[in-house]
Amino acid sequence: MVLLGTIVNGAAIIAGTLLGKLMHRIPDSMKGTVMHAIGLAVVTLGLQMGFKSENFLIVIISLVVGAVIGEWMGLEDKLNAVGGWLEQKIGSNEKGSISKGFVTATLIFVIGAMAVLGALDSGIRGNHEVLYTKSIIDGFTSLILTTTLGIGVIFSAIPVLVYEGAIALFATQIDRFVPQELMDQFIHEMTSAGGIMIFAIGLNLIGITKIRVANLLPGILVVALIVSGMYLFNG
């Protein structure tokens, strides 16, 4: 089922929010330790995916070129700016408490490399492991957010379902236009490049680094271009 990972992600957000309503106070030490545990798991998942490459030079070039494009476009800064604008606009109405929780949670759950990479993996490979991992992170995060921002966090599950579901469904149609051999090559290199990005997300969660992962996302498109070019040249 191509949307299974997306559905689990939405359900985790809802469950986390409901649990958050029941818990008025969570010790900061517990929050930190659990987030570090999740971060370590994400790092391990990223490493497993990173070793899937059959031509690591493609991955290196794609990440470097993707980083240059992402920094030039200022993807992460633009996403943060959009988030700030939305929160300012929607959070200013009379139902600020609910809208603030909704907007803040949506920005956290939707804007990020893991949502894109996980949905692509669900659609192309039928592998939901990335979205399952994201579900754990989002479930715990929604629990924490609900203790401070209220029940509005639960409504963020709707844009998450729409956004990730749309990407996953689109990805299932790619094989209609792309030869199987080319698709297999792309999957290997896309999985590896995406795994390195997820590894970076894990490091950020642990607090070791502050890598601007959103600026690496163009690397996925670069992977597709390089693999396609090599396929046509060799064919």
C-alpha cells in the first residue's frame, strides 16, 4: 500500500497530540534523552541508506552540486521566511492559540527533507521505513508541542497527509515513463544521497551540528540528471 507510511505519519501526529493533552508536564531531561535516542536511530537509518550506492561518485557530485544550488536559491531561508509569514498572519486572528499550534506543527512536520525523501521512497520502492522513522519523531514532537501550544497541533496531520500522499502517488507514476534499468540505477543513487541527508538530520537532532539540510534537497534532482545522462550515453 503506497500510502501506508503517510497514513502512519498522520496517525502518529494525532496520537502524540492526544497524549500531550493528557500530560501537563514532561521533565526537560526526559525530552532531551528521548530526542537524542531518536536522533541516534535516524543517524543509523541514514548510514544504512547511504551505503546503497553502486557509484558513490554520483552521490558526491550530486550532493555538492545540490548544495551549491540550494544555497544559491536560499531554500532553507525561504522556507523559514514563509513559515514566519504564515505564523504571523494566521496566528494574529482571534483563535490564535489553535492556529499557532496548527501552523507551527505543520511547518515542523511538512517542511523538511525527511518528508520528501520518505514519500519518494514510499512511492518508488514501496519502502516506508523513512516515514515510519519520521512518524516516531513527529509523534513525540507533537506530544511536546501540545503541552505548550494546545490542541491545534492535531490539525497539522491534514497537510501532512495531503503533502506526503501527493508526492508518494506522483512517484508511483514515474515507472510509466522511465525504463526499468534506469529506474533501478536512480533508486540506488537516490537512496544513498537521501540517506546522507537523513544522517545529517540525525546529527541535527542530537545537537552535534546545524546542517542546512533543506539546501541539499536539489541533490536528488541532480542524481536523476546524472543517472539519466549516463544511461543515455552508455545506451
